Amino acid sequence: MELTYRKYLKIDELLSLQQPLSDGPEHDETLFIMIHQVYELWFKQILHELRRLSELFAGGETAKVLHTLNRILAIWRTMVQQIDVLETMTPLSFVSFRSRLESASGFQSYQFRLMEIMLGHRNKTRIDKSPFIDETRRILDAAMAEPSLYDDFLCFIAAKGYPLESDILERDLSLPNIEDARVRKNLVKIYREDPVLTQVCERLVDLDEGLQEWRYRHVKMVQRTIGTKMGTGGSSGAEYLTKTLFKPLFPDLWTIRVEF
């Protein structure tokens, strides 16, 4: 049978996945479902690109590293723009179906948690307190034992001739990315002497800033939708989200700004 656009993209299955639970159903519940499903698809693609990026760092393929980082950044910008669509939903329209969500919460997105871990946000206590179980928990635990994107980057610049001590390259992977004066010394040298690797550094800063921008827009969207109410799933809502702001992924790449 001939392959068609509809079959290749599984359009029928895709369009059957939006199933509102409210009576009627409430008009905006469909939008709410679709936006979050699209987010999960973008998370899947970012995870796909991050795995590729790890391979490219290991292979020292600078041009392809830059290309992949640019793609991830384009996806981040798209995700931020999607919040504009979600903010067309008023507090009254959201509350009309919010009770149907019961304990469902974005906090339960294991793909977003996995993405954080791969980027270097590592907090075993938070994982232990999370709702993830069985295979999902095994995936997150495995990621906690793997190098973060920043670890891959440090090995990449070391292979390019910027000496980093073994304790930096062989650190405890369960810990978040930390600042190190020895790393900063090499980063400053890169910025002063190597314009190509400087571009890699700047794209990582863009990625870090992009995640912080997405978090900020998410916080403001939650505040304008539910105010200070407790979030679904028992989280503290906007209060919890605010605590995640302004925590850089790659602190050394920010700290060196004072050294120029």
C-alpha cells in the first residue's frame, strides 16, 4: 500500500490524543492539552539533540557541535513563544477544568527532569522525592551517573589542548556543575585566543540563558493564571517555580565575564 503523508505521520493517531475530561468539554481544555503535548514532543527532540551533542563533543567535531547547539536554541525560542499562546487562556477558563487535572502536574514530566539532569541540574534528593517510579526512575538514575553536557564540553576543550586536571575531568557525576578557578583560567584563554571555541562557549551561554528565560516566562504564566494558589499535584505553584530561577547551568561561563 502506498505511503501517504497521513500514514507516515500517523495523523489519525495524533489527532486522537487530545481527550478533554471536562463536561462539554470546556473550550480551552483542548488548547491546554495540545500545548503540553507539543512541549513533550519538543523535550523529546531536545533530548535527541543532547545525545547527539555528547557524541560530537567526544569526536571533537566543532562545526557540528555549533550546528546542533543552534538547533537546540531554535527549539528553546519556539518553546518560549508557545507561552504566548497559552497565556490567551484566562484564569476563569482554566479554573473551569482545573479540577479535572486531579494530581496531574508538569512537575511529573520525566522528560523535562531528564533534560535538566543531562544539562547538569543534579539533585538526588529531589529525584528521591519525585513521583517517578519503575522504568522512569531507572532512566533518571542512569542519567545521574552519566557525564552532563558541561562535563562533555570540558573533555572537548581538554582534547583541543586546554589542560584540565584529572580531578576536574573525573569528578563525582552525581553533583551539579560547579565553579572552578582552573577551568575559568582556560576559558579566559579560549576567549582571548580561539574565536571558534569562543563561539561554542557563547552558544552554551545562550542555552543557559534560554532555559532561564523559559523558566521565567513559565513562572509569570502560572502567576497570571492561578496567582499564589497551590499547584496541581501538591506543588507550591508559582512559589516553587520562582525558586528555580536564575540558577545558571554553567556558572564558570558567567563568572569569567568580570575578567575581561
